Amino acid sequence: MSTNSKALIIGSGIAGLALSVRLAVKGYKVQVFEANAYAGGKLSEREQDGFRFDAGPSLFTMPHFVSELFEIARKNPSEHFKYKRLEVACRYLYEDGLEVDAFADQNAFRKELSEKFGESEKSVEKFLKKSREIYSITENVFLNKSLHKLSTYLNAGTIKSMMQLYKLQIYSSMYKANSQFFKNERTVQFFNRYATYNGSNPYKAPATLNVIPYLENEIGAFFPEGGMYNITKSIYRLAKSLGVEFNFNMPVEEILIENGKAKGIKVDGEKLESDLVISNMDMVSTYRRLLGKHKAPERLLRQEKSSSALIFYWGMNKTFPQLDLHNIFFSNDYKKEFDAIAAGKSIDDDPTVYVNISSKYAPNDAPEGAENWFTMINVPNNQGQDWDALIAEARENILHKVSKTLYTDVKKLIVTEAILDPRTIESKTSSAQGALYGNSSNTPMAAFFRHPNFSGKYKNLYFCGGSVHPGGGIPLCMLSAKITADIISKSN
Ligand SMILES: Cc1cc2nc3c(=O)[nH]c(=O)nc-3n(C[C@H](O)[C@H](O)[C@H](O)COP(=O)(O)OP(=O)(O)OC[C@H]3O[C@@H](n4cnc5c(N)ncnc54)[C@H](O)[C@@H]3O)c2cc1C
């Protein structure tokens, strides 16, 4: 396909934005149509009563995937997007007063787990070595390439990785693998939590997900200058500078198919033609709403979705020196918490509470003497539960737990509040059932059953984002855009 071919992208989530940059760099004329009034989808922000909150993602890993977009556009990333590595990736607080810091410094981290959990430093080192090994095997097979193109399997790197797949412990759960590694239940819980980074359940998800600690503990956790929304803003600005045209408040109504080819989209009642159509909208919603006249790949669509989240954005009129940017208040019975999520109907009465306070690093996010608390728990995805009742109950349980651990009645300190729940995640971003990460990774083969980055049925129709290969979370969404751009280049 010649340069100046026209590409229409549906959605300006982080993957849609990244893909718009990649296609513009390749010479495509790119137009993005976004249903919301703003860019970023889940990676957006909200302001209220003098507080600014990052609305969705709060943990930033693999920042080089963002920098790469500036590099391919021949710009110096550090002039456009700044971030710094955190010295403590996360602080863990327990009701009995124990506090554990996940230090970026590897020696300090091993020492901390040894002192606080009684694990041998050698066990921690061995575990992280295994995590690194899983990454080195999976990056060639699952992460950097399409799983659905023959060329992927003809590559020497992939063949080498395929021969080592047995090392990935696909058929062991994370919980089982971690229990064999560590003697203290608290260490097991500490590393099990990484399953939630893609909305999975550590008691079901394959031990392959033990790759995640490598990303956070060895490559690092980062904070973008000015907050997470600056990731969206900087890529959006880059795309605009490359000539990408953005159309907000423009929900796409249909993908036009003619003779087995995507020919364009229908938006605001008007038909727009293009050479390529790429959906960054959740793939279930894409089939149900934009391709409703056509047969859908039902088996792919029916797969279990990841868990969702309940978030309270609380402006607190006090600062808490004992808290850091990322804080976890662990539940006392992790299995019970995940059983409730798996059952789908309720929320455990002692949930693990995550509190993110961006004003620790971006003081303008809260008034002086105050903090912006993004308080989140994992909850089942939306199956029509009585959310109002569940939210009211969960709010009390969260406040009780945090107050008990901090020896402070935090309820009294809330000066402003907003709530995001599975219903609003679904309505704001079209994510099926309000899932945060598309399909769950709770089965051994889940990674192989994600929707490809292209349509197997219609030519010129492509997909990118957290609901398709390789999965959700900012790093994987960035890779998804890269894989889709590569496939487009090779096919046209
Ligand atoms: C509360 C929360 C916490 C999270 N925490 C983290 C974290 O700490 N770290 C991390 O890496 N990830 C995290 N994630 C996951 C991460 O946010 C997502 O995986 C990622 O942002 C998804 O990006 P995406 O490109 O798939 O698109 P989305 O963000 O899902 O955006 C899709 C876009 O398509 C638009 N759209 C939908 N339908 C149409 C239509 N018909 N026409 C036009 N536009 C349409 C939507 O409006 C939206 O803007 C979190 C998510 C949430 C919600």
C-alpha cells in the first residue's frame, strides 16, 4: 500500500494513540475517532475540588515502550516525556503493624524480605532469577510478535523459546509454584498479588505470570513527571505533531464491510471510506456493536473476562508520612478474597486495599496539607450485581481496614469523593463487563486464545489494545500497537 493511504482508528486508548504514531511515521494519513471528549480511554484523569486524580492506571512499568514512539518519530524522548524510577516500588502494610518496602535496590529488597518475612535471601534471588527466565522465554513467543502468523514460528529466537516452553510452568498455578518456593504465607501472598496486574486469580492463573515481578522489581516501577495522564498527553501531542487528526465525541456506529474487506466506518450517520480500519475499542464490543450484521467469532468472545475494580477517589485533608506512592493493605485471607471474586456475586468483607497517592510525587495534585487517595480494590466484573449495595458495604469495610492499620479514623478526613465501578468502566470505555484487562489469564492456554491483531475474516481490518493479543496493561497495550503496525506493514 502506498504512503498516504488512509487509516481510520476507532478509539484513542493508549494502544490507539501508540498505533496512530506508528502509522503516521510510516506515512499513513491517520484519523482517530473517539467516543469520549478526551483521549486516553482508561488512562485518563479527573479533577475535583482542588484535587487531581489519575483515573485508571497508576503503576508505570516498561517506560521504554513509550520512549520508543518518540525515537521512531526522530525526536528526543527526554525532551517530551520525563519519568523517574521509584526507590520503593510499593509499600505493604499489615494490620499487626508490619511494614514491608519493595526496594528497587535488589540487595535491599532481598534483605527486606529476609528480615520481615524470614525468607532466605537466596530464595528471593532464585525466585527473581526464575522470573527473569520466564521473561526471556515469553518475550519472543508471546510479547513481541503475533501468535497468529506463521512467520513468527519460523524465526530462530522463537524456535529457541518454544523449545523452552516447559520451563514456564503453564500447568501449575501461581499459588502452587510460590508455595513451593517460599516458606512464609506472607511471602507467597506478596508474590501472588502480581496476578492482579492483569486481573487474574493467583489460585487459578498459571505460574507463567511470575514473569511480572521481574518487570517491577528488576526493570523497575516508574513515575511519569506530572502523573500518569502525562503518558496519554505526551503521546497525543506527538501524534498531533505528526499530522494525526483526532475527532472527539464521535462514537463510531459501524465498520463497513464489502466483499470481505473493511471499507471504512459509519460515524454520525455518515460513511467514511478508508484503506485500513483499526479498532482499539474492546473486541467484544467491536463485534457486537460495530459488526453486528456479521457473524462473530463466538468462542473467542465468550471467554472469561478479567476482574474489574472499584475505585474511590478521596481527597483527604491530612498527609500521611507513613504512606508512599503505592501502598497495599493486605487482606488476612487472600484465598477467601479471590473465591468471592471468582464466585462473581459479592466482594469479600476483608479486601486487599490499594492506595495510590500521586501527590507524594506531584505536589500540585492536592492542596497543601492534603493528599489525593486513589483507593482501589479488585472486584468481579459486571454481571448485573446490585452494585450500589456492594459499593456501600465495601466502602465501610475499606475505611475500617485502613483506619485500623493507620490508627486513624480516615473516614472523617474525606473532603471530596468520586467513585468508579465496573458499570462506569464499561460505559466510559466500552470494555465488556467493565473488565480491566480484556480476557482473564486464569487458564493455562489463555495467552494463546486472545483475539489476533487482525481479522481472520475481513481484509484491512485490524485490532489493537488490551482486549487482544498480547493483553492488557500499559506495556502490553504498547506492544499490541507495535505488533499491529508490523502486521499492517507486512500485509500492505
Ligand atoms: C482502574 C484501572 C486501573 C488500572 N491499573 C493499571 C496499572 O496500574 N498499570 C497498567 O499498566 N494498567 C492498568 N490498567 C489497565 C490499563 O489501563 C489498560 O489495559 C489500558 O489503558 C487499555 O488501553 P486500550 O488501548 O486497550 O484502550 P481503552 O483505554 O480501553 O480505550 C478504548 C477507547 O476506545 C473508545 N471507544 C470505545 N468505543 C468506541 C466507539 N464506538 N467509537 C469511538 N471510540 C470508541 C473509548 O471511549 C476509549 O477511549 C488499569 C485499568 C483501570 C480501569
